[in-house]
Amino acid sequence: MNALPLPTRKLEDWRYADLDALASLWPLPAAEQIIVAAGDRFERAIILDGSIGEAAVQQIDLTLEAGAKAAIYALNIGGQYGRIELNVTMKKDADFKLGCAQIGGGDQNIELVTTVTHAEEGGTSSQTVRNVLGQKATGTYLGKVAVARGAQQTDSVQDVKAMLLDRTATANAKPELEIYADDVKCAHGCAIGELDAMALYYLQSRGLTPADAKRLLLQAFVAGAFDGAVDEEHLQQLALAKLSELIA
């Protein structure tokens, strides 16, 4: 059997990927399969923090049966290339929550790619994504929410924000909705910007150093992605350590 060819940038899900780094991992192993039984709860923390020069890809196929709840909290901070890919299928009245922070510097390339399919009625999903990028780093979020025919009363939201610490950094964001039902509430929002100069000035006028002022604002910026996580404190500590590297 012939091995699958390396993807090209003609494929939407790989448009911004570091294909040279990906080649060291190709072909990728099969995605992890997780099924959450009806009425059960599931939570997972994903941390990609490999050494610079390394590549890492985490792929998960997650199925939520009727009334199941799942929460995934992700921190993508390390390696030359880091990619988290989630494919979520939701049955009746299921609930899915994603909170993710991606923090990169140097010439890192970090990606989050999600597909959330509301296959049956009454499902709720939320995705909160925060990117902080410095130097020549690239951070990408490609997120699709698909609402199937008959999946009425779906409630879904994507909240994506990116902070660029240098004009040489790049943020890519593509929240996408594909809806085949008419009684739904789906929304997405995306913003890319820089640290607020007035907020920095205010904090420095209260005695903080420029670096501490930036660190405080960035910590607040990413903290919301981990709200409610069992490992919230640990995730925030790792995120703060990476932020400190970027503004040192």
C-alpha cells in the first residue's frame, strides 16, 4: 500500500502549515478516537511544548453521544511546528467547550484546526481561542462549525482573538459556519490587534516596568481560555512562562 502523500497548501486545512517540519512526522498516525457515552462528562488538557526545532501534531476525533458534555483545554507553545486538530461530532443535547491559547515567538508556526459538527438537535458548543505572537511567529486558527439538517436549536459560538507583539508576526484566522437548519443561534467573532498603548501607559504610571505591564496585560488576555479547567493553574503558569520569554 502506498503511503499518503504529504499535503500541499492547496488544501485549506494545510494552507498555513510548515510543510517542511511536517515532513519529519509524515505519515501521521491515526487520530485518537474518543467516544463520550450518553450523559457522561469528559475533560482533557492538551499541551504542546516541544523543543525548538521539533514538530508535533495532536489529532483527536471526539464523538459526544446524547446529553454528553466534553471540555478540551489546549496550550500550544513549543516546537518549530505545533498543530492541534480536533474533529468533534455532537449528538442530541450534547455540549462541547474548547479553550485554547497559542503563544509563539521566533519563527515558530503553531496551528489549531477544528471541525465541530452538530449532527442532532439541541447541542451547544463554544470555542475560545487566544493567540499571542511575537517576532516572526505564525499562529493559525481554522475553525468550522457545521449544523446538519434537522439539528434545530443548536447554539454555537466561536470567539477568536490574536495579539501581535511585533509587526513581523502573522495571525491567520478563519472561523466558518455551515448551517442547514433554520432554528439555530450561531455566531463567530474574530479580532487581531496589538497591546493597548493607553493601558500600558496607565500601568507604567502606577510603577510597573514596561515588561511587567506587558506581561500583566497578556496574562489577562489568555487567562479566559482556561476558565473552569481542572488544570487551570498549571496551564496559566506554563502560559505565563512562555509570555515572559517573548517580552524578556
